[in-house]
Amino acid sequence: MEAHYATVFEKNADAIPDEIALICGDKQVTWREYDERAARLASVLLEAGLGDDSKVGLYLHNSNEYLEAQYSVFKIEGVPINVNYRYKEEELVYLLDNSDSEAVFYQACYKEQIEAIKDKLPKVKLYIQVDDGINDVPSFATDYELAISSSEPMDRIKRSGENIYMLYTGGTTGMPKGVMYQHEGHVVGMFNTAGAWGLIPIQERIEKEDLESVNDKVKRLAVEGNLTVSIPACPLMHGTGMWLGAMIPHLVGGAVVTLPKLGFDPDELLKEVERTKANNIVIVGDAFAKPLMDALDKAESDGNPYNLESVNTVISSGVMWSSEVKQGLLKHHDMVLVDAMGSTEGGMGSSRASRDEPAPTAKFILNPGVIVITDEGKHVEPGSGVMGKIGTSGLVPLGYFKDEKKSAETFKEIEGVRYSFPGDYALVEADGTITLLGRGSNCINTAGEKVYPEEVEEAIKRHDDIYDCLVVGLKDDRFGQRVVALASFNDGKETQEQDLISFTREHLAGYKLPKQVLFVEEVMRAPNGKANYKWAKETAERELG
């Protein structure tokens, strides 16, 4: 079996055709139907002239359609491109143009956004609109369900494990960058993660030669009624939701339950857990865990507690997850809470907590092949108290799409081994665990979303009254960090905080907007004009807390 997502999914469809693969609201799709619908969409893509290495934008909410569309792109050996549905016009054009997208699947509610940008995207040959009851299909687009019903399924093909899989993440310039993997390495890496977390009964490391035997184990899990039922509560457009919430469960024949409602509603999630008997939930730190805990507490105090008997695992990645909230969740049900430390560029370590084994915040067991080195390139000795940057080996990206300079800075060979250094710093404790300190860069991580100060600063400085601006992240109990701007006025000019935030909303996605603006007499910079983020952070902490 080729180590390729489409090929593994096809094998699952053959092995367990009548098992459920997708659930969204009242819509359930079996593995047989999942495979056929994706194959019909793949034919539509081929007919439009797409094929090997063609990029396809997925401008969609969490849904069955998101995963079907992605599968169809995999089938033609294409590359799905995750599109943040919060993006404004400039951001959308950049992403779809930078990725060389030739087709776009989009939610009907975004028809106006697509109409506004399509003339700026000459590479795009095909638009496919997913109906959500809001807009009719425009003349330039194809209806999603009509595309499926009017096409024959694409014939299966032999694929290469060297095909590119790519996920866009934030870059130091504030614009997203495509992180490139080969299917072979990514598939095997995800299978090994599934084994480590107990989603398949395999403890030893899996190699590509073992995939046929894994397929046999999937058949056995189906017979035993032990297939994974996973709910990614976070967006599929991000790595946490897609990789941990959808791809890994699908590799092992599981069902993926998506929540159609935008925004996180803990009661909706808990009702779906009860309805679907979900055993795996994927979240992003306290931004999800705190509302979830509050909903459980309230339901219990009201005398109508939620039934969590089916839940085995809750997995979080993207931001640190506080020990207090973990313990609050464990009061309601004995389950395993996995705090996975990593980024789109590589997994670093994990922390597991249960009623019997509580785990402190920010303390992780390193994955095999992970190192911590100083900026001078020396290995950090356990218990030394020396800070170092984390490097991951094993599942290492090929690089960033169209950015050789950034690739060379992030992916380096040390002592004959290739590592990824995404920018996270840590201390190595005497017992070999690490305490995560955070990004060495100025990246702000708010509820799992990456926000880069430069992009926000430039948007704020477009305002006629603003002379200069710096943006930093301050600690936030719910979101991990909140975006805060420090701004100075042009001579004789003045504006109000909320007016400036509203102005910025015209240029940026909502999660990038500053939560607060501190107006200062002068924004301090270094003599060479570079940003003085140390001053900005200290000033903001002193004035705003």
C-alpha cells in the first residue's frame, strides 16, 4: 500500500464500507459513500484540467463537505490549501495567489467575497459552491451536489508517497506560509501518533511497510465496535483540528463528527458527544477547555449532567493548557487528557493527565528525536537551568513553499540529522522533561490563532490619525494571550480606541484585531528604526496588566 492519504482512505472504504466516516448534524456518510462522493468530485477537478500537484483552496467551514473536498484533491494527487474563513479580501488574494490555487471550494455565504476577488486570481479555473441555504449559485461557479450527481467516479490510480501535502501557517512577515511535507512521511507520522495515543492497538513504531497490517487491524476494530469517533471542536482549517481531529481518526477507519455552528458552543459539543457516542475530542487549550468545564459544572449544578461515558481522550494542541482546568474536567469524568506540544513545522512532546496522574502546565515529555540546543548550538544539559530552542527530527517538512530563506533558517542539519526549529524555547528539567517557555519570536498566540505584530501594525498605521504603532501579546486567562496595540498620534490628530479597532477590522480577520489600544506620546524604537518590543511589552504590562 502506498503511504498516501487517498490510498489509505480507499483501503478503509474497501475494508469497512458500511461503517460511518462522516457525521455533520443529521447527515451521515458511510466509508463507501465518502469514497464515491470524493471520486466524483475528483472527476470534476480532472475535467477542469487539474491533476498531479494542482493546488485547490478549501474556503469552507467544518463540515462533511470540507473533508470530501480534501479527499477528492488527494485522489488526483493534488494539494489541498487550507483557507482561513476569517480572512478579508487582501488576505484571501494573497493566500490563493501565493499557493497557485487552480480551483476553490467555498461556502455559499462567502459568495460576495469570491465575487470581489475572482478577477484577481487568473490561475483559478474552477469554483465549486457548497450550499448553506444563504446564496444561489452564481454563473461562474458549479454547485457542489450537482457536481457530484452529474459526474462519474474517478478511476483509482497508483500514487506516489513523494506527493506534496501542504498546510498554510503564519509566517514572520505576518503572511501565511505553506509548510510542505511528503505524503509518505506525514502518513506514517500520523499513524505512529495514533498508536501512541491508543487509537489503534499498536505500541511498536510503524513503518510504511506495515500499512497493510494496520488495515487488517482497522477491520478488527470495526468487528469489535471499537472504531474511533472523533469531534474536532476547533476549525479544520488549522493543523490541530485537521491532523488530530480528522486525519488521524480517518487513517484508522474512524468517524469524524463536525459541528456546523461557527464559533465554539460547549453545550453543542457536549450534546453531540452524547448523541454520537464520541470517544475522542480535540480542542485548543483553555479557550475551549474553560467554557467546556463551565458548561459541565452548570449542567451538574442544574441536576442534568452530561453523559461523558463514551469519552476516552481529550486532546489539545496549539497553546498551553492549564493544570487547574484539566483537573476541573477530570472531576466530571475519568479520561486521558493529552496536551500535545508542537506546530505545523513539527511535533515536540506531549503531556498526559488523568485522575491518577495529574500533569503540570507547560511540562512535557519530549518525543523521540527531539533536542534542545542553545542559540550557540550546544545541547542543553538536563537540570542546568539554561534556556534552549527546541528542534524536532523524524517528521520534518521539506520546507516552506516559495520561501527558501525561511526554510534554511527553520530546517537545519545538526550532526547529520535534519531538524525543524519552529522557534519555541524551553528548559530541560533534571528528569528529562521540558518546561515550555514560548516562542522566541514576537508571534502572539491567541486561542490557538497565530497573530504576527507586523501585519497588525501596518493595518493600524493606515489610519490617518496614527503616526506609529507596535503590537504585543499580553497574558490572558482565557485565550492565552490577547493582542494589544501601542499607538502614537500624528500632530494635532486624535481618535478613540473603539474607532481605531473598528477601522482595523476593515483590513484584518477578527482574531487579529487588538483587544486594547494604549495611546502613548511616542512609540519607542531602536536607533536603526527596528521595533523595541521589549519596551512595548513592559509598558503595556505596566499600564494594562
